[in-house]
Amino acid sequence: MKSPCKGICVLDKERIRCIGCGRTIEQITNWGKSKMKYRREDFIEKLIAHEGLVLNVYKDTLGIDTIGIGRNLEDRGISQQELDDLDIPTIDHVYEYGITEADAVYLATNDVQIVEDELVRAHPCVDRLDSVRQLILMDMAFNMGVPRLCKFVNMWSAIYEEDYPTAAKEMLNSRWAKQVKSRSTKLANAMHNGEF
């Protein structure tokens, strides 16, 4: 994923956000950094491929208001801090005018950080996995949420045992696999083989 930098690197009058890309100094400094072994930019590119990039509010397949790169506006919403960082006055403004691609990447980056933290907290083994398997689990967690992913008890048992062929079979033995179809097959094959 290309940096959202627009090459107009000037801070606003409060010296909080870049006028060019709208990111805070912290976001600029931490762009692409992660505790995980995979590159966050690569994951966001995969999310765009799987979730899409939509700059106006739309209903996802479950009828949930969504924007950007799969940001669920009903469960997660957009926090006041995020609205402030994006220089968006209210959530109503988002519904009426949408967001920019840079805004979508910013929100997705925040979402990825939240999901990484939740996933590692729920299953500490994740930080010891190779980058491919981390990406697989992050993809699944981003798609269904960490609490639902934690219900894949047999898959997690296999992962803890480093039995990746069984973990892959358990991924496919789920309602999730039927819902996401070819995406599940691709991810299960990568879990089995350790490569995409």
C-alpha cells in the first residue's frame, strides 16, 4: 500500500495534522509499523482486494452501514478522535459526503491495530507465527471479528500444535467458509502451505 502522503507536508496551525494527507504526526511516524511480522501495507492491500474500497456509506451483505475498507459504522462507528483527525465535523457529514481514500486508509490502519491487539491478546501464539499465517488470521479476524474467530476451537488447537494441515481443514469446516467461498479456500491453502 502506497503511503497516503501527498507530498504537501505542512502542519496545520495547531501543529497536529499534515494539511496534505490529513494524518497526525504520530500516524505519519507509525505508518506501516506493526508488532506483527507481516507488512501492514500488504495487509491493507489485501483488505482492499477482499473488502473493497468504497468512499460513500453503503450497506454490506448483512445490511450494515459500512464505509472505506470495510469500516462497520454501526458497531465500530467513527470515534470523535478519528473525526477530529480527519477534519470531519460529524458522522452525519460522512453519511452525506463520504470520505477520501486517505481517510479510508487511516480508518483501516486504526482498525488493523485494534484487531492485531485483540487477536494477540486472545491467542498469544499469533505473534510467534510466520508472516503468512499471521496475515491469514488477521484477514479472518478482520472479516468476522476476533470473538467469532475464537470459536474456531479445533483450528486454534491445531495452530497451537503447529499442525497447519488440520488447521486448514478446520477453517473450511465452518459456516464462514461457506459465506466467503473462494476466499476461504485461498486462505486455507495458505495456512496449509505457509505461502500464498
